[in-house]
Amino acid sequence: KVSGKFTFVNTGQGTLKIVKVLTCCGVTNSGVKDGQEYAPGERGALEFAWVSVSTPQPVISKAIRVETNDPNQKYASFEFRAKIVRRVETDPTRLRLFLRQENAACSAITIRSTDGKPFSIADFKSTANTLCAQFDPNSKATEFVVKPQADIEKLRHNVRGVVSIDLTHPECGNVRLLYDVLPEYTVSPVHLMILSIRPGQPVQRDISIHSNYRDEFDVESVSSEKGYVKLVDKKKVEDHYRLRIEIVVPPQGDDDVTPSGDGQGPASAMQENAKSALVTDVFQIKVKDAETLTIPFRGFYAAE
């Protein structure tokens, strides 16, 4: 967080009135507010505060725009520029993890002070505790090397996440690293959306499943939470499966009602009146002796 101020003087013969103060993203202002007036020769100070982003940037510009009653200059811009540097850096800056390798192939993380100021590691956290690391909070230095330990089962269910490391550095209290895990399987598409879908009229789509670790596998079943989907065809093509599914949605307003065995379910009076234009479901693909893959579905009813 940085702050500063711009000073100005009313050099005109009349009263200067501030109509509106406009700030850009991340900038707050004080000292000058809408409706404030300055007599001829009176001085003012426009104060600002800004919380920078964490990504290093050579030059970034921010501006505060002030609308006044000045007949010759309706708007005045106050601009400041900054160079964003990190006081503490990490190597690597991102982790790429693999379920089938020892410790998920997680590399050691070097945390280094770029300004020569010593610090301590205060805490080490990760999404869903997928990664943990030992450290001595009483140790102080300009560089540390931590060796995260991976929980493979937790990584299976959290293939993307963040490692957050709290520090005692006077100008950098935290560093973060994103991580990505190569999952067991990749499904395409990851989301399914159908426009102009009509109740009771079947719509077919293809879904492909790849084994990222080149394992032999079989698709055991395809289902959905609300029963709108069924498997029509299953075919193995080289290293992946191609599934043909059929989707049949209920009348508008019947969504969120669990269908009975014949695919017909009663709708409540509230649902009948709502007549939502959107129908949703979640498709579930069960891989034999492995995990269940899910695909969110959204359908938009055709206009009547």
C-alpha cells in the first residue's frame, strides 16, 4: 500500500467547485470530495492511497479525474506511475504436479529476499492441505529452501490450487504459488451447453475421455443427477473413448424435480409459475475401478 497527495490552488477569480472525483481501480482518495468549494487563492490537497497488484510490472499508471465548474478546464487529471517489484521471490513461481510420480514430482521451493533483508517463514498453507512443509519459524535468513510433501489422494480432488507462505519480511508478508496437477483423465468438453433446447425432443452430443497416464480403462456407466441423460453409444478410438449421449429435458418449470422411473415428475405450483428458461444437470461418467468424472450441463429452452 502506497499513498501520496497532489496540491493545487484556485488561480481564478471565482469560486472553484468540485463537481465529482473519479478514481480508477484500486485507488481511494481523501481530502477532496464532491461538492467541495475553494475560494480564489485557496489551496487544496488531493490525497490518494493505492494497494498495488503483486505481479511485477515495469511501469503502471493510475489516475484520479476531477470534474469542476472551471469553464476553461472541466476535467483535471492527477496521475501517478509506479514500478512494481517483489521484495521476496520464489523459484519456481508455479508448481506442475503429477499423480503417478513420487511426491507428485513436487520440486523444492526457494524463497529469497531481493533486498537483502532477512525474514522468517511464519506459516505454510495450501488448498485443502494438499501440500505441507516443515519449517522453523524462529530461523531468520535472506533465503530458505522448503521441501513440500504432497498428499496424492487430496491432489486427485484438487487439481488446481494455491500454496500460500506467510513471511515476516517488513515489506512482503506473503508469497503465493499456483499449482496444477495432471489429472488421471481429461474429459472434453468440460462443460456442456445447448441453446434452443425443446422439452421431450432428444439431443445427442459426443464426449471424449482421455487417460493422461496412458492406462487401459473402460467406461462403466453414464448417468445424471436429474436423469436427463442416457448413454447411446460407446466406442474406443485409439487412446480414448468417444461417448454418444442423449439428453431429454422436461417442460419448463419442471427442472430441479427429480424424475421418476418413467422420466416424468410432478412440478410444484411454484415451479409451474416460474417457467425458468434455463435447465441444469450434472452428467456423471463412471470409469471402471477408478473415479467418477462430472460434466456440468446448462440448457436454454427455445423461445415459444
